Amino acid sequence: ARVEAIDPDYLGSRLVERLGSIQPGTSIVVLTSVRDDALPGALLHYALSGAKVSVVYADARSFTGQSDQREDQATDSFLERLAAAHATVMTLRKTDSGKLEPEAAYDVHARSYA
């Protein structure tokens, strides 16, 4: 299966508008490969309302074999902002052997940094 984004706006800028009100205890899971600056704030809105928020960040550069220290630092900062928004954060990378490798980055419920 393949999914392509057709909306010109990132998810974070319209999440609250599109999702609306939800019941406490509802789980929200976001899969993204984009550092969306509006996403942490939108997810915080739901986390403070009692939602369980999880984000899987697919590191697109691992799929192309590219590496850039500045990009790595920007990604780390984005993941930290997601964790500060009370989200459990996972990363998904493609290994050199071609396998997908999910990894816990931040688990806000365990209060740990992997």
C-alpha cells in the first residue's frame, strides 16, 4: 500500500480543526516523516484533554542512506518537542541490511529517554 499527502498543509496546522473534540482516554497515533513545527502544540492540546498520544517518526533519510549532523540535531529537537507535548515517541529507521527498525525514543508514561 502507498499513501501520498495531497493536502498542502502539514497535519499539525489543522489537526484540532479536523479531529475536533475527543473523549479522555482516546488514543491518537500519528505516523509522520516530516518535522512539523505545529504538531507538538496540536498534540499537547489532546494530551492535556486526557488523550493517549503516540507518534511514530519515520526517518526518511535512513531510507535514502543520507546522513547530516545538522539534520540529526533538528530531528532530535523535534522529537524532544513531541515528548514535551506528552507524546510517546517512536522512531522508525531502515537499517543498512534493509530491515525496518522501530525504536522507542521517548516514553512519557515511563518517563524515560531511550
